[in-house]
Amino acid sequence: MGKIPEHPRVIDYENSDYQTSFWEEGGREYEDRCEQIALKRLLPDQGNLLLEIGAGAGRNTPRYRGYQRIVLLDYSLTQLQQAQSYLGRGESYIYVAGDVYQLPFIDGLFDGSTMIRTLHHMQDPLAALQQARRVLKPGSPFILEYANKQNLKAILRYWLGQQDWNPFSLEAVEFTDLNYDFHPRRIRQWLTEAGFKLQKQLTVSHFRIDFLKKTLPARLLAALDGIFQLTGRWWQLSPSVFTRSTAGGPGPSAAVKGFFQCPACGTALPDVQDQAEWLECPSCGKTYPILDGIYDFRRG
């Protein structure tokens, strides 16, 4: 992927209409249904506290209903405001604006995490996966989706001389700024290096072809995709791949009392007081605002 800077760049969907333009009006019903099938196969039946990394406007959040509480993390404040408007302000949801490379949570806090349609924006995927592992209890499930460079369309285009990059090489391909496709073998290596144990792979969105999407009902195409998803056990040739791993042990398991930690220095922050307008780090003195129910840790 080339030289990675000391602090990787972060893509920011601030003031974006991504939920509307891409999902609701962008002809993505088929992809959405495919992801719903995959998540149903991979998610545990129940849990206590789940971290949704790259939650956006909360499109997938209702699919995690087996968990008692869900923390929605995104770098964009406006995306979280959309999620808050969609999901409400009940005790089941906690909204956090933060950087995946400096997650503002104590070690071993969560008993589940997802990262869907997010890793493809990571300039340093291994660092992001290491952070995800840090905040998970040992044995907890981690569901990851990534954009697969070794998909059938890319392979055919390469063989026909219609694209320069090699879909079989292990390095990531940046097809536009901060948008990457990854090789399945490299993803498996990174998961292992980050401290995860891979359990299951599903190949998703096999029929992401405009002609098929315009000709056949999305429900039918997604049902067919649901059958083909199981081939991920043997090969990964679809544009999207879902994995389920568990956080390997031994590892951190919330040995420090608390919930949030200062992303700047790593100190556990005091409990949130009623009507508080910010959180202050007792070690370095940095403050983090609470903006209409959303915790903002982006300036750590």
C-alpha cells in the first residue's frame, strides 16, 4: 500500500447525503438484502455491548437487535445525527464521533463488534484491526466486511488487458482516493496479526451486475446470492467478502473501570455526569464535547 504516514488519513462523510444518494436512491436494494442475509448468518443470537465501527447513518444498526446496547462510532458528526434521528435517543444506543485509529474506549470493553463497508477506507488496515481487537473481550465475535480485489470481474478485465493492476497480487489497490480493494489472503494475514482467529468467510454480492439488477427482482437475486455465499469457505471471488473472527486470548478484558478513554493519552475518563457538556481527561487535561447526545472524540 506504499508508505503509511504516522497518523493515517481518515475519510470524512461530514455533510454527505450518502445514506440517501447511495442506498435509498442509488439502486442498492440488492446489495442491502445480501448484507442482511450475511449478517444474520454471522451474528450471535444475543450479547451485551456491541461496537459498530463505521456506523454511518445507522443502516445496519437495527440488524444487531440481539445486543442490549450498541455503540455507533463514525468520524462524521452529521452521519451520527442522521442515525440519531433514525434510531432515537433511547438507552440502547450510544453515539460516538471518533477516529478508528484511536478508539476512545477502554481495553476489553465490548463483547462484539462489526466493521461493514468501512475497512476499504483504511490507509492502515492493520492498525484499525488492532484497535478493534484492543477494545474486545477475549472470545468476542468480530464481523468484518471488505472490498475484494480478487473478484471475477477484475480477473476477467485483467486477462483481457482492460485493467493494469493485478487482482492476484497481495498489495491493496487504491481505485480512488482513500478507497481500497484488498486481497483475501492479505486480510487473513492482518486478522491474525491483529490477534483474531478467523472462523468463517462468506462471499457476498455475486450478482452485482446492472443488467441483472434491472431485470430480476432484488429479493430473488439476494436469495440466490444467499446460496452462493456459502462458497466463501473454499474461494473468494465476489466483490464483497464478510468474515467472522473471534478475539484471541489472552487479552484485555476491561481490567480498568470505566467506559471511555482519552484517545490522546489512553487514560480512562471519569463516568459521564448528568447534563455534562464535555468529558475532561484527568491526566492530560484534554476535553471532549458532548454535542446534543453525541460524544465527540475527534480532536484527541
